[in-house]
Amino acid sequence: MINIPSIDRLAEKVGSKYALCVIASKRARQLIDHAQNQGLTDLPNHEKPLTAAAKEIDEGKVTVSKY
């Protein structure tokens, strides 16, 4: 469960809670795949992938583009 940053704050950044769910889950999957390709079982800082994705969205490291 994501507590910090708040879900409402993240949803405002991406447009909706539905969009947040899709974007965060895709980014979390990317983080997992990247760690596994490097032979790691966890993310380097031992964070959960969804938490790391949420922080990246909040920091503006993950952007949303419309097709």
C-alpha cells in the first residue's frame, strides 16, 4: 500500500487514479525486469517496486505521454 506520497497527490500528477494504477504498475514491472537482468533478486535499496515507482512519479522522473 502506498502511503507516502499519497495516492491522491499522485493521481493529480497523472490525471486519474486509473492512470496512476496503470503507470505505476508498468514502471514497477520495468524496475523488476531491470534488477533481474542484472542478476539481483531485490531492488538495490531494498524498496518494494511499487513504492519505488510511486516515488519516481512523485519526483517527476516518470512522465506521462499521450499517444
